[in-house]
Amino acid sequence: MATAPTSTAPTTTTAPADPPRDQRLGATFHRFWGAGVFTNLADGMILVALPLIAVTLTQDPLLVAGLTATRFLPWLLLAPVSGLLIDRVHRMRAMAVSNTVAALTMAALAGAMFTGHLSIWLLYAAMFVVIACETVSDPASRITVVQLVPARLLDRANSRAEGGRLVAQDCLGRPVAGFLFTAGAVAPLLGIAGSYALCAVLLCTIPLVWRRHVPPPGPDQGEDADGQEQQGFLRSLGEGFRLVFTDRILRGNMLCNAGAMIGVNMTVAVLVLYAREDLGVPAALFGIFLLSTAFGGVLGSLAAFRLLVRFGRRAVVTVSYAGMGVFLVATGLMNSPYLAFVTLAGFSFCVVVSNIGGSLYFQTVVPDAVRGRISGASKTIGWGLAPVGALLGGLLGRVDLALPYLVGGVLVILTTFLARRIIADTARLADEAAARLSAEGDRS
């Protein structure tokens, strides 16, 4: 049966629309993001590789556990100094140098293994040096994002960076290190060194690295020069702590994070025992069970920007903080590993969303000249409270392994309730500052 010809316009297949040009993060950011992925991959690998190598050198549980404790020491001892450093030097260059030092350290460790001179004490030294480099590169990377994208895209950039970190460090780094270790104990060391080196190389391809560094105006830029340098350094070292404790918003956020840090670390201390003894997770599947946090975190990084746009920063951050506590309590009430997997994923989702939502205040309201020191002070306080939460969790775990989850979750919920005004003011100031910076950028 013939049909009459019809005149139709040529049809074209419509591809998914790209975001408008002014909504794209840009090639420079993505190169920077790629560098961060490599350093996060190395960070994830080192947390698995060095303990595995330690077991080949000693059977003393205390010495092996000490390697993990060494990971915390640089944050406790050096974070304020690192914060001052990244306030005084070119931050992206500091990242490139710190990753280069980390790469050379791991290459030297591989050389010691090749020549038969490796010892547990060299592992300790290498862990300390690499994490000391991380105390520079990690806060510097979060601060540098502000220079790479306009203020209106910071939430999107933070989400992308957090997602890359979780995938590289938790989903890829740890299993890759285990796989390389089966090929030879030196293989993960070479892989870690290569990842840090690639990060440094990528950073050096960004034009911003080679621009002349002009320190932002701040308390360090006095007219006195050489004679006051040492005094200025010592005074500046405590500037971050002084600002954190005297500024109402910074102090309130510090106390809020402190309460959350204690509550969360109460659960971390007993996670292995709770999973194996109460939930019945087999030892062979414990690694898969831990992927719950990576899974939830990645989902959180993908959803954070949309949630912030749809519901507003105040609501999203407040609900995320409270959600952390709710999901911890729910985990403590579970008797199924499958349901606990879901609740731990929900907990990690809330952690990541709250981190992304809260980052904007630090990036837009805190003066650029002191961001490093404030970050260093906050990290020192946070890491200093982690053992307190772990100790409390261990004591409660002696009574019942579910108790740290119940008490820790309630503590996080209570902290959120007490800090609700601080959270609201932080969100308002961050949004106002971002809007002002966006308007200034549009006019320029």
C-alpha cells in the first residue's frame, strides 16, 4: 500500500546537552583534579602496602600497630607549621614539592628493599615523611580550588574533588596495593612512588604554578623585614589557633566538628569487632563490607551539588550532620550485615555531603592570608580528639559492641542540635560571600 510522501524537516539525533560554558569547571581545574586523583591513589595504596610489608619484617603486633599510629603524628605535630607554610609560599608549588618528596621517599624505600637494608624503622620513617607531605598537599589543594574556578562553581568543584578522592583512595588504592603486593613486596612501593611523581608532573603543567607568587595581604605582611622574621614566624604559628578560638563562627564550627569527631571515632574503634562478632561478617569479606563507606561517599559527592541547589545549604548541612548520627544509631541496632552495609553507606553519604556543603565558608569567608593556619589548627584539634573518641568507644565496647554506635550516634545528633545556629550562620555567610564574589567576577 503506497503512502503519500510527506515533507518533513531532516531529523537529527540530539546529544545530551553540555553544560553552558560559564558552568564548566575548565581544563585547568580538571588537570588539577587529575593530579589530586594520583596523590589520593598513592595515599590509599600506602595505607595497605606499608602494613603488609611490616608483617614480613616483624610478627610483633605492637610494632605493626605502631605504623598506623605513626600516620597520625604528623597531623598532630606538624599541621600548624604546614598551615603557616602554605600561607607564605605558592600553594600549588608547595603541592608539587611535597608530592616530589613523597615520591623520592617511596623510591628510596624501594631501593632499601632491593638492597636488603629494609627495616621496620625505615617503614616508620617513610610513613612519617609521606604523611608530613600530606599535611601540606591536602589543605593546599582545598584552598587552591578557589583560584581555579569562579565562586558560583565551588560547590560543583568540591563535589568533583571529593568524588575523585573517594574513588581513588578507597575504591582503587587499597585493592590495587593488595594486588601489587602479591606480585612482589616492592611493587606497591614503586606504584606509590609513581603515583606521587605523576601528581607532581601534572601540577607542573598548570600555568599557575609558574606565575610569580604574591602573598595575600594579612597579619604577616608588616613593613619590618629581616630583623623581625623569626619573631613573625613564632607569632604567626599561633595565629590559626587564636583565630579559631576567638572568632564565634570558627569556634562554633570547631566545637561542632569536635563533638562529631569524638562520636564517629567511638564507632571506628570497634568496627572490626562489631562486624565480625555481632554482624557475622567473615574475615574474607570484611574488605567488601568496608566498601559501604566508599559507596555511600561517592553517591554523596555526586548528589551534593544538586541537593545544595535544591534545598539550600543550611538545610542540607544540618540534615547531613543529624543524618550521620541517625545512621550510626541505626547501625548499632542492626543484626544483619546487609542492613548494616546500607546504614554505613548512608552515614558516609551524610559525611561527604556535610563536608562539601561546609567547605564554601572556609573557601570564601575565611581570609586567604590565614586559610592555611586555620586549616592546620582545625586538623590538629580534630586529630587530637580522635584518640579520645577511640578510647571511649573501646571502653563502651567492653560492655556491648553495639553501644559505641548508639552513644556515638546520639552524641552527633546532640552536637547538631546544639550547633544549629552556628550551622545556619555559617551557611548564610558562605552563600552571601559566594554571591558577592560571583557578582564581582561578572563585573570584572
